[in-house]
Amino acid sequence: MNDTQQKQLGSTLWAIADKLRGAMNADDFRDYMLSFLFLRYLSDNYEEAVKKELGSDYQKSELEIQKNGEDLDTYISELKSVITRYSRSLSPEKLGLHEDEEDHQKIEKARQDFVDENNKMLYSHNVIPLAVWYIRNLDQVDMLEKQMRRKIHYVIKPAYLWSNIYELARTQNSQLLKTLQSGFKYIENESFESRFRGLFSEVNLDSDKLGKNYGERNSLLCSIITEIAKGLAEFPNETDILGDAYEYLIGQFAAGSGKKAGEFYTPQQVSTILSRIVSLDSQDPSTGKKSKLKNVLDFACGSGSLLINVRKQFGANGIGQIYGQEKNITTYNLARMNMLLHGVKDSEFQIHHGDSLLNDWNILNEMNPAKKMQFEAVVANPPFSYRWQPKEEMAEDFRFKNYGLAPKSAADFAFLLHGFHFLSDDGTMAIILPHGVLFRGGAEEKIRTKLLKDGNIDAIIGLPANLFFSTGIPVCILVLKKCKKYDDVLIINASEYFEKWKRQNTLLPDHIDKIIETYQYRKEDDKKYSRRVSMEEIEKNGYNLNISRYVSTAPEEEIVDIEEVRQELEKIENDINVAKARHNEFLKELGLNLLP
């Protein structure tokens, strides 16, 4: 899909969201719409994979549906009877009961539950091929699902596939809402063998925001799903289409969320800068990009966009493992969906729901230095100047004890030190922070000074103001390394290079390329844009890294030649005297008072 199609798709889906959300808060509607895109993606992938797995058997199911297309009611009744007959052949054990169960009522209820569960595949009058295969081969379903778990790591029952959900929505079927509720629960608890519990925890299908009663809620969901399906039908069915749509919508919803957007979204242009920086060779960036990345960590990952961007730099198989951590439950779920939507297998990433400042992720809490997790790339856009309440014992935390605690008024350096602790010796860290970290005093000055003296700050990049949805202030990128080649600090002042848009500023590809090339080759051709600043100069400035001290975009004052100015003034004074003498001659002839 080309860029134009991507923008058209994004605009189409955003128009649907704008049209259907009514009075609902954009953030609430976001969770519904993105969840449906996620379901569509999982379904498409699963149907494509199972179609290949079943081969000719799948084709037979398709032919069977075509053959019975003129009398669907009779056909559906026949399929239901197949399910009922099969249920009668099942032993108590196969029905999920004890093998020696003798309670007739219990057994009959279990049989009816089996029938009801499988009849969900036939709520829609548009019978799908996989449903037909399931019904004709009920004794082989477990075997097929085991095979699919091995191949693509998850399973979706036919009743919960998008093709079935869409048909329920298109026909305004009253069973849609119940089917969605069951489907979301199934995906959370069974599709991925329980690895994605709570994935839809923030999607309340019983919410009054969708309608006052079941009928109204079912009706609105029918409309949303139908419109999404129509919108997507206009575009090619490529593997990255829904990932791109998801990213676009996250950006659009972020634009309407104001300060809340900072919780889950880093603008793509800024994200691209960080991801390109950490993809370069850490010791000598001028040699170019690494061929592979062992792992990457974003400890404040939001919706996962920054991690996805790093992955794009290396391709589908270029990163060994992706790690992310997110405190907000809604955003944490968005991140997990985002990974899967972009084709990252559940075995290739770990997203943890927790607080990075408290370091509550077990894999990062290893006290033995020999077993400590280390990451080849660390990227982050943590909340700016976040107020935190560190306990006294945190001063002895292995992340902070050699530096001191960041002040309660701003946890910026606490976030930085958290990520830096887990950076490998051959890795690169890029973090977005407010400019205050460059010059504020007190505890922050102490931390900054130690990082500089230890040679850990490699580069500072000042960005333009108003790039973020959540704040209009200019921010900077700090690039850190544990073992760096150069003993100076590269300072880039890119604050004047941007494109002004209506609501905010943006970086064009040329602006991004200029930053990356300057960093990669440590350029200082234009002293108003970048300089390699020696540690001696930084020490003279009291370890203050305020960018304008070293790289100023202010116009230089014109050099004044004092002797030339003196001669010019002398000439002017002489001309005045000549003119006055001549004027006095005229006044004298007229008998008037002379000029003094």
C-alpha cells in the first residue's frame, strides 16, 4: 500500500469514527474502534492460514455453501442437526465432565451447552466455509486447532471471525452484541493460551455510552462494524493495511486528546529520529546501521508505536526480542494489539503492565549483576516532569544509588537512570525529555554532572516547539552510551527546522535526515546548527548543557570598525561646518542673526 492509499484509508476510518461516535468521548470510542480493527486483523490472518492448512477440504466447504445457497434456511437446519447428533455421541469426559459422571441432568446440560456453543457459528445466514468444515468434522476440531497453535500461535473459533461478525452486523442481527462479548472473552482467555488476559478489559460492551439498553447498544455496534467493513473494502487487502490504519487512528485520536495524548503517543517523526539513532552502530555510527538488534526496551511504551518504529528499521526478523512496559491499563492493551497488528508474533515480544519507577517487572529486578537483563537499544518518551514520591529506601536502589534520586518535582532523571541501568555496554539509548534536565540545579545537576564526567552523554538534540499533542514546549533527545568512542558531546540545535501546521508543528523527511546525518557523522559544518563540544568547555560552564550556550541560532552581531566610524563622523562634522558657514553668508547679506 502506497502513502497516498494509507492516508486515504486513515481519512476514511477517521471519518467513520467522527460520524458514529456522536456525543461519546473520543478516547472511549477509540477503544471500541481499534478493538474491531484488531479483531479484523486476527481473523484475516487466521482464515488465510487455516485455508492453506485445510486445502481441498476448505474448497469443498465453499462449494457446499454455493450448492445450498438457494435454500439457506433448510441448509442451516441440517447443519444444526449434525451438531445435535454429534453431541449425543460424546462421552461425559468429552463434554468436560468426570468420566464416571452419572447425573443425567448434568450430562444433558453439558450436551445442550455443546450444541448452543456450536450453533453460534450459524447465527448468521451467511454461513462461512470454516464453520461448515467444523460442523462436518467435529471430531477433528481439536487436532486442527493444535496444529494452528503450532503454526501461527493462536486460534479463533468460526463464530468469532470477522466474516461472521460482519454478517451479523450487516443484517442487524440481535445476537451481535452477545457474540462480540463471547468472542472478546475467548480471545483473551483461549486464543493465545491465556497469554493475553485482560486484552479487552477497557472495552465495555455493556456501557451506557453505546446505548441505554441492549437493543440500542447492539444497533450502534452493527453500524460501527458495517461502516468499518465498507471502508476497508475500498482498499487492497495487504498484510500491513490494518497496522497502518491502527497507527493512523492512534495519531488522530491523540490529536483530539490534548495532554492525555502524552500517555500513549509519540509523533511518528520524533519516533523515527529515535529509532534511526539506536539502529546505528553504537561505537562508530558513521559505519552505518547494525545488521540485527539483539533486543530493544521501551520502559514507557504507550501504545507501542516507538517500538514498532524501531522494528521497521530492521525488518520483520531483524530484532531478537521486543520488550515494553506501560503503567496505564488501556494503553498497555493498545500496545499489545499494536504489536500483533504489525505482524509481531506473541513469542517475539513481551509487554508488561506496571510502573517503571517502582521497577515492578520481575525480569528487570534481578539483583545478581551476572544475571541482569541488558538491552542493545533503549528508547523512551516518558511523561515530562512527572511528580513522583520516592521512598527513602529508593536511594539505595541499584538504578539510583551511584547518582542520587531525582527530585519529587520531576522524575525525568529517574526515568533516564532506569533505562540507562539496563543498557548494554555496546548499546545506545535515546530518550525524549524536557529541556530542564539540561540546566536545572540541585539533585538533577549532580546526576547530570556524573553522567558527563563518566562519558555517558553522547549527544543532545534540541527539537522545535509544539511537536507534541500533549505539550507545546520544545523538548530534547538525549543519546547515552556506556562505552562511547568520542570524548566530546555533540550538540544539535534543530529548533528552527520544521514545517508549521495549523494545530502543531511537524518535521519533514529533510529535517529528520539532517538530524540523523549530523549525528551519524558528527558534523559541525554549520556552527549555528551543531557543534562537538569538549568536556573542558562544558566544565567551564558548570556542567550546564543549555543548548543555546553552545549552539545559538541568534543572528551574529555585525563587527563594527571604530576607526571607520570615527572618520565618517569627522567627515559629517566638517560638512556641517562648511554648510553653516555658507548659510551664515546669506544671513549676513540679509541683515539677519547668524547661526552660532
